[in-house]
Amino acid sequence: MNRKFENTSEKPKTIYRTAIYLRLSQEDGDKAESDSIVNQRKLLMDYIRDRSEFRFIGEYVDDGYSGSNFERPAWKRLYADLEKGLVNCIIVKDLSRFGRNYIEVGRYLEMTFPILGVRLIAVNDSFDTAADRSSGDLLTVPMKNLINDYYCREISRKVTTQLSAMRRRGECVTSFVPYGYKKNPTDRSRLIVDESAAPTVRQIFDWKLEGYGNRTIADRLNENGVLSPYEYRVASGEKIGSNFKKYPKALWAPGSVYNILHNECYTGTMVQGKSKKRSFRSNDIILLPKEEWTRVPGTHEAIVEPNIFERVQEIMQREIKTTGGECAATLSGFLFCHECGRQLTLKSTYHGEKVYRYYNCKDCEKAGRSSVRISEKKAISEILGVIRSMATDTVDIESTSFSPENSGAVKSFDREILAMQEEIDRLLRLKNGLYGDYSDGILTRDEYVDYSKLYSDKIELRKKDLKAVSEKRTRLISEISDRSWISSFKKYANLTSLNRVVMTELVDRIYVEKGGRMEIKFRSEPAIKARREAAKHESEISYRI
């Protein structure tokens, strides 16, 4: 009787609503479901199958996610189910699969799971939160978590170091490459031109040179049926997530055009390392300043010529005002006030059915000063005349014997360099004479040391100034030796109308004075002035009209 009574009074065995959690970091496996995930699943399912207290609910898989933090999609879903009470037991291969963050893992084990009534089992570590924990467990479990945390830190450091070295070698370390390129099948760290997409990239840059806005360019591409970068990758067979896709078909957008126009990769330069993680524990991204980016020129074939890329960057830095159409006005972003330096604004006034368009300076207008103002029609006509005249003169001065070192600007630098060298020599003589004064008792030891340091500091400062001026002279000679401007002007000898392509190729900026007088600064100003100087055109060097 007693035995029968005792059997009926035994508590029923607890049945746990059990989930298995599987994790593998990107450093440990491929992007596709890896063999390690398969092995984890087999181990844990075998463990559950032999124990009747577990009722299997499902599996949660984070394949390709680091254990340094808990910002993982599958873990977040599992934790939500824990809070709802749908799951009250988690089984993992070992504690490192659960997480490698020593502090966070400890918080879950000591605080969160006991409060939620959740059981955690790490099979290979023989760890079970439902079992009585000995004094040894109280030491070994934190030690294992600490070792896992250290391992994660070291892996992160080694991966960061390796990626940094690869970037410095110009190797591509990103998963996705810029639109217009693809990875070389024989060397996945190198880029080759995608001949199907590259013409679209060139067309985008050409339209930008003509003054079209990013939205207009995007609309044109969509109208022409050109696949957007996302849709092009999908059509090429790439596997891309669609979390941010709002419409059935992704279209070209101004942002897509903007990104292409700003990407220096199209010039053949590999630019990487624009951001980094705040720490190995965090997914927060920090954007780095441009001077910290890794730039390696000549790593792959250019789709866009560097000079075209630079011209587009200059165009986008200008505050371009549209005229109600799809393209910016011809002179927008080129005219500046001679008085205050502000960029002139295009305005329109109406007289009946006629429209009068002009540029003026807002700052001068607001300050009550006599506003700098010029008619758009008049400005275009006069600039067109100057460019045609320059084109004609270029034919005459092209054959002029010319030495960059003989130009006035270079000679001015030479005089400055000579004066600096003479000053350095004078200071050296004074410094060298100090020891004689010290030996003769004219200077004390402290005075000798102080004066010697003073002269040394001055000499170093003058040497830095001399180096800076010498570098400017070298750059100037390089600029005035450039002959590309000659062909640019010659092809416009019979120019009949002005457009933004001509303006962006030839003109840097134009200063407008009161009364509408203009001073044109051409892009190749040093070279042009030096050539005209050699050809005895000193009176025409300023290009004032």
C-alpha cells in the first residue's frame, strides 16, 4: 500500500518546450548554409531524441553572424519567443555558439534566464542551468565565457589586420562591387569591367557634364528601360537581400546616380576602408574622414577618365540652379561677384510675353549696395566670342618656342626660393659663429644654448617654407607644361553656341564687375598665360571683356 501511495504521489516529469540554437560566424564558414551548421543540427537533434522531457519546438539559425554581440536576427526571434513563454529551454552545441561576449553571456546566465524560467544546455560543455552547480562550475563557466570572449577579440583583430593589408595591396575585400564592374573569375580580389553595364556608367557621367540633374538622369534611364543596379545584379544571378525593396521592381533613383558620380573606383582607383565598426562587440558603424580611406590607384581598368571624373566633382560642388527645365542653365555655377565673391543667382522677369533672364548678387542686393548684375544673353554672347578668339589665337601660339622655366610665374618663384636660401645661409652663419663668441667669453653657456636653439628653430622653419615653395614651383611647371588645353580650344574654333559641356571643359569661373564687365578664369590658366606671355600677348592675359 505504501509503495502504491508513494508511486501515485510522485511529481510528473517536467516537459520542456525546447528550441535548438545554431550559430556560425562569417569568419568560420561560407555564406551558404555551411557543414558546421549541419553538424550542429545533427548533434543537438540526437541529444533531444534520446530524452523524453524535451518537446521540440523548432530551430533558430544565425549563419554568418558573429558571437561578439547579440544583434542577430534568429536570436532576436528566439528571445521574443522566450518572453512570450513559447520556449523555455534552449540547447546549443557549446557556450561559444550561444555567444562570445563575456559580459552579455554572464548577464543572460545569471539574471535573464532565471527570471524568465529558461533552461540553457550546452552539450559539449556538459553545462545545464537546471542541474545543481558545484563550486567548480562557478569558476569554470565564467572562465570558459572569458576565453570565448578573448577568442572573439583575437579573431576580430586578426581579420581586421588581414583586411587592412589586403586593402593596402589594392585587393577588393567587399562582397559587392560597384555597378559596371565584376570580380575577375581567376582572381576574386581583382575587378574587371562589366562590358554590359559600363556604357551606362559612361552615359551617366556624360549627362552630368551636360548639366542634367540626378533626378533627370534617373528618369531618362528608367524611360530607356535600363535595369537599375539592384535589378541588374538580380538578373545576373546574384543573391541579394530585398529587405529595403519597396516596389516590385527597383528603379533608378537620384541617390543611385549620386553614388555612381561620386565613386572614384570608376577611375581605376580602389577606394576602401571608408568606415569601421565601433568595436568588435558592436555593429555600430563609424564613418571615417577621407584622409583615412585606403586609396590605391591603377588597380583595375578605368571606365571614366580621371579628368572627366574631376570635372564632374567640380560641377557637383557648384550650386547649380535649374531654369524650370530638366537641365541646368548654361552659366549656372560659373558666375561670381567681383565685389564679394558670392556665386551669382539666375533670375527671370516678365514683360508681357517676353522673358528677361539675368544673373545678380544677392548679398550686394541685400546690403543695399549697387548690385552686380548681367544679362544672361549678353554674358553668353561675350563669353562665346572670347572662346572663339582664344581658339584662333591658340593656333598661332601653339608653335611658339616655349620653356616653362622662362615664364614670369616660375621666375617669381625662383626669386622667392633664392631669397629663402640666402636667409637660411645667413642664419647658418650666425649659428656657426655662436661657438666662437662662447669660446671668447662673449656668451655664457646658457646664452650659447638658447641662441643656438633659436637659430636652429628659425632654420627649420625657413627650410619648411622653402620646401613648400619649391613644391608649388614644381606643380606650376607641370601645369604650364600641359598641352591638353590646346586641343580643347582648337576644336571650338568654329563654335556657334555655348553649352555646359564647353563651359565645364574650358572655364573655371567668371568674375562679374559692376556694369557687367567680366574677367574669365580658364581651367588651364597657368599654361595659357605662360604660352601667351611667350608669344608676346601680355596685353591679353587677363581675358577681361
